[in-house]
Amino acid sequence: MKATGTIEVKSWDENTWDGRPYQEVEGRKLTEAHVQFAYAGDVNGIGNCRYLMSYGDTVCWTTALEEITTDNGTLVLRHVGAYREGVEAVIEILDGTGPYAGARGAATVVWAEDGIATYTLEYEV
């Protein structure tokens, strides 16, 4: 199966592991971000994502789990990537409920300068 559409960041709350806002800490740090995405298109819903990040001198390494809740089911995604001169990520579809029960596959997300992304989900159920 294949699904396409857009993603918009609705909220981003990121703090260091000791609870300080990440912008207040210079240099290397470990952070956790709670992010909410709005999905539109073939998959309509809200993605709740938890990122763990390690900021180095020139790169921020990330790993995350995200659950997208739609009107008729959920999808669970795993993100592994980095922020350096843009976003690099491998996103896997791990599972789901409803029509997405047992879903396995991959996602591609391309972010535009306006902060809106396009997504392609390719999966089997």
C-alpha cells in the first residue's frame, strides 16, 4: 500500500535531560523533545512523537518513536537520523491498529523551507 500527503509541526517542546530549555544550554547536550505533527492526505491524523537527541559540535543525532492517530486506527513509526545541513532520517513503519494492524514498511519525509513536509508511506499489512 502507498499513502501520500503533507505534515505540519503543531508543537515542539524540547528540554535537556535535566529539564532546562534546550536553547539555554550551549554546546554538547542530550535532549528530549515532545512533538506533535498534523498529517493530511491519504493518512489524516495527529502524530505524537518523542525524540531523544544528542547534540555534538556539528550534528544532532536523533532517535524517536511516533504514533499517528487517525479516525480509524493508528500507525507506529521509528525515526533514526541526524540534523546537519538539513534532515537525514530513516523512518520505519513498525505496526498499527485498525486498517493498519500489522503494518510494516518505510516512510519518506521531505521538509520544505515553509515548514510543511510531504510524506510517502509504503507498507504491507
